Amino acid sequence: AVEETKATEPEETKQQPKQKKQKKQKQQKAAAPAPAAGAAAAAGGDEVITQLDIRVGRIVRAWVHEEADKLYCEEIDVGEETPRNIASGLRPHYQLEDMQNRRVLVMANLKAKNLVGFKS
């Protein structure tokens, strides 16, 4: 009977490392974070970036929005016939004097929206 246990013991020890390895692989798969939704878009997102129309503009005039606490209204020259009117939430971050004649990046092909009554 002693010889039988010795004969089966090496087989068990061979199986244990395999089981441990499989268990470890399952744990690693479970611990690996699922790819974010944006990661798939980022992999093939070159098309999205090329659709953005980013222009450098200069703030010609800026003023405090009459009704909103966090908005400035600006006229920004981006090289078109007339300056664009844009509202920005920069009031908590910049003084009004710092906004004048500042160069900014403008997303020129976004849909116009009303921000607290100001068409931006």
C-alpha cells in the first residue's frame, strides 16, 4: 500500500502546478481592467481628430455676462469677416483685464448654442 501512494503522488504533484497555473491565469484575467469605451475610439479615433476645425483667435473684446456668474462673453477674431461671439466659463479663472487681446483656441465647427441667453 505504501508503494501505491508513492506511485500516485508524482501524478498529483504534476497536476497541482497545472491547476495553480490555470487558477493564476484566471485571476489575472479577472484582475485586468476592461478596456474603456474611449479606448476603442482612441485606437481608431484619428478620423474624429481630423474633423475638428481648431483655429487660433484673438479676443477683441470681452465682457461679463449680465445674468451668469461664471461666464464671460467674447468677440474673437479668427480671421473671418466678422468676429465670432463666444461665451466661456472662464470667469472663475481669469480677471476681465487678462482676457483682452489674449490668443485662444477656438473650435470653429461646433454647433451654436444659447448659454444663458447668449448665442455662442
